[in-house]
Amino acid sequence: MSSYRDLDIYKIGLELFYIVHPASLKLPKYEMYELGSQLRRSSDSLVTNIVEGYGRKAYKAEFIRFLTFSWSSCLETVNHLEKLIICIKI
């Protein structure tokens, strides 16, 4: 593995970011700047933490710590998406 770009989890996270970010910009203005902004940040954080952790891979515990942060950002992104799905149904 020569780069974080080779990690499957990075590729999946980046794909999620590329789907979520433009979709969040299509939300109504009252959601775009509130929940939409949080959604964009959490999906970006998911990928960014993988990259930062990979940069610290010489220290296994640091790499694992940043992967944990990434997992937390993933859960946050899922939660924001669930809230939007419920809001759209109303």
C-alpha cells in the first residue's frame, strides 16, 4: 500500500462525499445552511480523517485513533441523511 488512495475505505468515503456534497447544495435554503452544512462537513471529515491517520501510520495507535474519528464522522453523516429523509417525507 503506497498511498491512502489505495485504501478501499478511502475510496468508499470519497465516493460518498462526491454524492452527498452536490446533493446537499440542492436542499432548500433553510436546510442548506443548517443541516446541509453539517452534512457537508461530516462527509468531508470522514475522508479527511482517513488521510490524516494515514499520514501518522508510523504510529499505529494514531492511525487507529484517526480511523475511529472517521467512523464517528461516518455515523454523523448517516444521522444527518436520516434526518433529511424524515424531513422530506413531511
